[in-house]
Amino acid sequence: MDVGSVLGKVGRAVVGVGRLVHAVVTAPTTGTEYDAQRRIDTLAEKIGSEVPEELRDRAWGLVLDALYWVPQEIEQLVEAHQEADDEETGDPSATY
């Protein structure tokens, strides 16, 4: 067996694994509205029961900071989806 062909096969396998890892790492988390509501309710309970009164505004500030970029990320998600749909349907208006 030729060393070059073996290295080529190994290289292709490594690239395939790399693509898979990249796809898994960059894949968005999925959830439902119920999941989000439950998470918010859990945070509200935690802040209400575990955070001292004088720190609650700061704790909610942390929640707000974490949510700051969410609307922009949602817009990007929708735009990427629309662009993918336009490419699949061959919509010429998507290129202008």
C-alpha cells in the first residue's frame, strides 16, 4: 500500500471528524417556549429565595445582560433561514 494514499485517507477522515465536531459545537440549542418559561421561572425562584434583597436588582441585571444579544441572534437565525430558503427555491430577488 502506498504511504501517500494512506495519509490521504487519514487526512480525509480527520477533515470529516473536524466538520462533524464543528457542526455539533456550532449547532444552536433547541427548545420550546415552555422550556424558556420554565427556565425563567426557575431563575425567578432562585433570585427570590437565595439572593439577598439588596443584591436582587444586580441578579436581575445579570439576567438582562445575558439576554441582551438574544434579539439580534434571533434576527440572524431568521435571516440565515430565509437566505437558505431563497437559495433552495432559486428566488432571483434574493440576489438583488
